[in-house]
Amino acid sequence: MQARSADLSEVQSRLIPWLQARMPKAKGLALENMARAGAGFSNETLLFDVKWKEGRKSHSEGMVLRTPPKAYPVFPEYALAKQFKVMKALGETDVPVPRMLWLEEDATVLGFPFYVMGKLKGVVPPEFPPYHTFGVYFNAAPAQRAKMWWGLVENMARVHKLDWKKLGFSFLGVPKSGTGPIDRQIEYLDMYLNWMKEGEPQPILETGLQWLKDNRYSPEHVTICWGDPRLPNAMYDEGNYDVVAVLDWEMSFLGDPEADLAWFLFCDWQHSDGYGYPRTEGSPTREETISRYEELTGFKTKHILYQEVVAALYFGIIMAKICKNFTKMGIEMGGITTTNTVGHQRVAALLGLPAPAAVAREVVKVEEVSVTVQFRLTGPGGSDWYLVCDKGTATRFEGCAQEPNCTMIVSAEDWARMQSGELERFKAWTDGKLKIEGDMSLLLQLEDTISRFTRPK
């Protein structure tokens, strides 16, 4: 799934001579502060600082390295060069993207292909825990949340208004006229679904795909599509909440721009109602978002339901593949199965199909209920204790609670590393070091409370 097997010290030692060859005037080139970042499932991101001298002047620049996953892939293929070329071309427009530095497709340099871009200063709303429960979007005031939301919509619209022919985006593959753009979406989903299934029946997703085939249409506009517009793929200035950059272009294509709008709407539903998290105050509604998008682009949305089915089907395939990867890694998914993800649930709801065995949970606000979280720290220095969060107010108790809503099991050593920031909680979970039992949706709503309550003094 994630390329977590890359040894940072080895990457650093092999990267220095590669950088030196591309920075021939740099003297005494050194790398510092290399660390992994993000909780994405489809790539690995490394952050580091480069220091060097030119003459008597010292220089320092932050850089970011991105590489495909080494194991447990989520997608059939990873178009690294496409991402680089897309952002490189967008750098010549008014769409804010990082400065693209170098692309290396020779896997022998580091053991995998990669590209390097400039590091930007900003903050990204988290995907895990969801941004409606934790992080910069959650902590912002309602008006600031609205500004972040509209900033993303404005940049999405800006992408759709670009002249892709003049900018040379034909390398994305020009679809045929008529239903051509939709045919390409269907062909990809068909291939992706068959690759993910590995012979396993997927009745809801298969029915959804057939509905798309039977209802294809000819879009009025063909534009550059971001492919993955959502708040966790935008970087913001934490001071004024302006968009610093729009990120992650691995899913970009030429097609109907309504696909981007539908994906954005679906992803926000998934981050809130889909998993039972209340939407934060100030977040614009679906109707407000569509209206603003139409105003910005001059495009009238006519096929949003179709593209929402595309989005839900696509996400269902992604989550089913992630679920399979987790199973192979021995990680519990909290009741999610390969045939009952939030994507499956949404496809069924949109098309009026029988729901999976379990439907999306009802939205519950932790501020309105009492929730008990059990902590079991194992190994040397371990202990049992729990938090009772009664309508948002947390109290700690020693020992074991009776019938807790959720339980976190981790070694005392790894817990200490998590509290110091040395070990990311998401990484601990995906590496199998942290086990979560019970109602994960309630646990994620309490992420901010838990982080504040357990932070070392």
C-alpha cells in the first residue's frame, strides 16, 4: 500500500550525489531533516532540506520527493511522469502548484523512480482523521472554513477554464468526440474493477458500471480535469486561509469537468455523513457549491448524478482494494469489507439498489453523547487506563472500563513515540503496531481531545 519500506538513511546517502549532479555549482551539499509525510495510500512523500554553498554565500532550500508505492499498490499503474508533466505545465499558469524540479525515471538511482519539487509553507487538511473532526479545517472559524472551501472550488474552476490545447496537455490522451470522454472513464473503471476483483463477485459495483454503460452521454465541455479535487489535496496559508497550492495530480485526465465537481462533492460526503461525522459549521452545501461552480465557469451542470455514480463507483473500487491490502497485512478495517465500503453504499443509494449488509452509520455528535475510550499499553511500562468523554469533557480513569465504545491497543514504547511525534498514528495503524477495536468513527471525532489530553506536559 504505502512505500514504507524505503530506508531513509539509504535514500539520503544515494540522493546526495544525484542532487549534486543536478546542482553542479553547489559546494558542500548536504541533506537534513528527512522525514516521511502524509497519510496517502498511493505514494510515499519524503520531506528534506538541502544546504549548500556557492562561493561565499550559503543556501538552504526545502524539497519534497515523491515515489510510487513499493508494495500493496492501490492502482493498477502509477503514472509518475504524468504527474510531474501536469504540474510542470500548470506552473506556467495561474493555478498554484509546487515548483517542479526534476523527474527521475531510472529506478536504479534509489531503487524506485521519483520526482523532486520545491517545498511550500502551508498546512493541509487531514484525510485521516477526517478534516471535519481534526486539523486546520476543524479548528478554523466558520467563515474561515468557507474561505478554504471556496478557495478550492475557485482553483478547480480555474483549471477547467484553461486552454489545454495551447498548454500542450494532449499528452493526457485526447478523447474522441461524442461520448468519447465518457467512454474513456468507463473503460478505465471496467479495467480497474476487474483488476481489483481478483475473481471476487462485486454485484453492487458491477451493476453500477453497467448503469454507466447504459446511460453514457456526450459532454458539452472537455477540459483538464484534476481528477482528485478535495480539501486534503489543497495546501493553505494558516494565517489567512488562502490556497497555497493544489496537489496530487495522479488521477488527472481530459474529460467532462463535471467529474471533478462530483468527486469533490462525493469526497466531502464521504468525510462526513458517509462515515457518520457531523459536517462542521460554515461548510457550504452541495447546492451552494454547484451554483458557485456554475457562476465561476459559465458551465451549466447537466450530468452531476451520472458523475456522482462514477465517483462513488471509483471510490468503492479504491476502498475495496485498500481493504484487500489491509487484510493481507493483518490490519483490521473496523467492519469494512471488500463488498461493503462507503463507495458501495453510495452507489446503492444513488441508483436505488438494495443496500449492502450494513449501511452508513447515523451521524452522532460526540458533544451530545458520552463516549468511553480504553487505552491498553502493552509490554514493558504498559498500563490500562481510559477516558470518559461526556459531551466533550474528558476525564481520565485508571484500569479497564466496562464495554468501552472503542479500544486502542499499542505497546508502551510505541505509544511514547506517538506522543513525542516520532511515530505518526496513521503509520502505526497501517504498520500493525496500533490496533483499534470498536466504533472508529467516534474515536476519530475525539482525535483532537485525545491529542490534547495525552500530550506530554
